[in-house]
Amino acid sequence: MDSQSSGGAFKRKKKRMSTYQQAMKFSKRGKFGHGFQIEDEDFHYFLTILKISKGILENDADDDKCRFVNTVFKQLHGKEVNYCSNQVVSRVVEDLLPMASDHTVLNLITHFESDLRPVCRDQFASHVLQQLLHVAIYRAYKVTEDISETTKENYFNFINKLCKFILNNMEEFVWHTYANHIVRSCIACLCGQPYLCSKTSQQKGENIDTNKEHKDLLKKYADCIVNIQQFSEMPTTDITSGLLQVLLKSISPVSKKRFKALVEKIMSGCFPISESTASDYISQVFEDNSCSRLLDVIISESSEKLNKLLYEKYFNDKLADLTVHHNGNFTIQKILSTTADATEFETIFDQLKEKMPQIIDLGYTGVLLELSNACLRLKCKQALFFKTLCESLKCKEETEDGVTVLLLLGLKVADNFDNLCKEPSINIHGSMIVQNILKFNKPIKMVNNLNNLDTERLVYLLCEVKGSYIGNAYFESAFIGERSREKMIWKLKDYYTTLAKSKSGSRAFDCIWKVADTKQRTMIMTEFLKHESELTSTQFGSIIASKLNLGVFRHKRDEWIKADQDKLQTAKVFEINKYC
């Protein structure tokens, strides 16, 4: 039962409180942050810094930022580790560390590395240690004149000391909630991708080409982890499965031999498929989210040759069942996205096509998208995919009113579709599938559906954020002829102002304008001139009017047409020369 039918209006999910809001709430109760309890005065100082630091760091010059950051760090003097074990201080230090001076960072490193074990296991100080490692790895490999060789050496010493300490305590740390993330950071830094294991999209940094010493140390990490006594249990828990995922991504470009050994150990020990367990295969592997996510990474990171071996050994003849499994369908998507052999894909397709109605019913539409991607990429099974999909939706491949395209966009079965609805829903996967079909070798039926569609419905689709990309596919497809494009351009006559005024529609309009000839462009500009005040009253409409020189067209039409013809002629010359 959905939230609306269960009695009453839809309840909006409460927005999660920020760290600052949470800290304020607890401070009113006399609790100054989780973790180590600091003095009331110091707590409110760092709470204020947490509130104002974002604005200061975004707007101030680099020198001002550095002075501000170093001033904040002076408040930690003599109590660095304890204060970084407080929730609020930890967050402030973590945010400000990348802007701190080398002297400040190295001072903090000195205090942290004096006793690494409790720091690695602390809920809040461990985050600071991770950030220290990230800062150190970037600065150690930084090629600029503003950092001395001695400073670089100090950073390298810290990286090596921390990574070797973690390696020596691997058996203990892989199972610990907070230390496990330090292990992940060490692995990511040694391979040159410090933010590989970051969950937040804001935390991104450039990749580094690490030296041989660090790559060799990473190999030792892989050897150590693969030989852990309880290795078979690692894929079954979120925290250790996550570590294995980071290791697979990191070791893949460094040592193919170790990557393959790691994959074989995981698959043979944790994904048994003996005769006695074959019937329980899905329940053993895919009912566990940790295992299935790990398997997805294995498929994504493996070479074409290894993936083929994995497919033949573990997945052949099981695809149909996995496709309609709540976790297994994601693995099928990975298999489809990495399949490079047309013959193998045809075998997969033949197993999956019978499951299309069930896939749609369950809402696992990502599988359908990956099927269409593979059909497009490998140039096979395109007509059969379109036919089978239409049969699954209980509609014809081509209809006089073009309703087929609406069913495909919404991925709705015809029985459940309201044809009277003026603004039909669009599924993001449905939109991307339609775009792929328009790029197929013979997209004529989809082209006819779009041209048969009621113009107002077509304009609605092009002005809707998920539907607007259909315009890109239609006008950029190499297999849609000039006559079909011309038909669409004239079909939209008297609706170009509506398109231009819309954020998404204006982007679809740009695609149309690129392929339009001078006669069609003149028709569009005449329409714009007729509705000029309406057009220029909107943000996107005024941009288009300015870009197309609507003012020049109003006063000097012949001059504008001549200039436009010259532009098109120049574009044609460049297009011809491109293939010479």
C-alpha cells in the first residue's frame, strides 16, 4: 500500500539535520558533541567555525584562507588527538586540513603517529587520520617549487609508516568498523586514487601516479588480505565486502596476476556452485546485498577474457532467474554492460527475452536499458529487441496515433495506460531506451510513431526534462534520413516559441536548429518575431532570441538570411573536408 492510500496526505520525508544543527541541539542539553568531551568555551568556538567556515573558504583569497585555517588549528595546541576525537572538532579539522600550511599538517601528523592504534579505532579521530593521509599523498607527489624536499620526505615517511602499521595489523583492522576505513584509504592512496572509497561526490581529487615502492606495498596488501584466515566470511558483511571492492578497483591496474587470484579466491570460496548447492545458488549469493555488490565490482573490473570465463562457469543457464531477482538483476546489468562478444550477447538475449513481461511488472527496467545498450553497441538483435519489448507492453510496433512511443517512454503495459492523459509519465530508463532505438540501424517504426504523435503531446515530451533528450537522438542519429527530420521540423511549426521558452525544450530546440536549412530557419524566426514579447519575457527564450539575432532578423531580414546561408555553406565545407 502506498503512502497516500494508507490514510491521509503524502508525508514529506524529514530533512536530515546537519552536523551543526545536531551539535546545537545536544549542546543545549549540556553535551558538547559525541566522543571526547571538550570544554564548553572551546566547543562553542569550533561550533562557530563549523557554521562560518564554508562561506569563508568559498569567498576568501588563498592567503586569507591559510591564515584563517592556521588560526583555528592553534586552538588544538597540546590537545590535538583528544580534541580530534570529538565529533564537532573532527568535522572542522577534516574540512580545513586541505587548506592548512605544511607546518600545521606535519605538526598534526607528529601527534597522531605517536600512537596510531587508538586513533585508527576512534569513531571521529579516524576520519581526521584519513584526511591527513589524503593531504599527505597529494603533497608528497606535488610537483611545485613551494614545497621543500625535506617536507616531501616527511610526508612520504608518514605515508609509509601508516601504511606499514596498517599492514602489520591487517587481521585485526579489517573487521573493525572505523579502522576498516583507514585500510581502504591506504589501499586507495597507494594505487594513486585517494578518494576512490569516498561516499560523498564533493570529495574528488586528481589521480596520482604513485612510485614503485607504493605499488609494491599495495601488492603486499593484496597478498595479506587474500591470506586472511577468515577470508571466506569477508564478502558476507557490508564493511569487509566494501574493503574488498576497493581492493579490486585498486589492484586491477597495478597487478593483473593478483587481481585474478583475488577474484578466483572470492568466487571459489564464497560463491560455491557444486552439484549439491546448484539449486540454492541464488539464495546463497544474491540474497546477501554485500555479496551481490562485490560480484558487481568483480564483473565491472575484470578483463573481457576473465569475464567470459566467469560467465561460462557461474552464470550460464542461470540468467533468466537472476534477471527477476531483486539483487541479481543488477548483476545481469553489469554482465550486459561488459559483454563485448556479439555471439555471447545473442545467447544471453535468447535467455532473457521471455522474461521481459516479468521484468516490466517487477520494475527492473535497468535490465531493459542495458539490453538496448548492448543491441546498439554490438549492432545485433535490434529489431527483435524492439518487437519483443512492444509485445511485452501489449502494443503494436507502429501505430497511427504514435501511442507506442508513449508506452515505451513510460514502460507501461497498454492495459494500464490512460490514453486521455495529456501529460503521460516518463520513465528515465524508458526515455533512454527510446533514444537507443532511434539510433538503431533501422529505426523507421519509432520515427513514424513520433511523427504520428499528436503535436501537443510531442511538444510536451520535448519540454520535459527526461523526454527532451529524444530530440538529440532523433536529429543526431546517423540512421534517420533527411526527409524524416524535415517532416519533424515542419510538424513542430507554431510550437517553436513554446520549446524555446522551456529549459529542457530550449535544449531540444538547439538540436533542431543545427540540422535545419535556411528555409526552415526562416520559418522558425518568423514565428519568433510574431511572439517576440512572449519569447523574450523568459530566461531561456531571451537567450535564444539574442543568440539567433532576432533583432537583426526583424529589421534586416534579407541580410540575416544571406548571413545564415553563408554560415550553412561554411559548415558544409568543413563537414566535407572532415572526411577527405
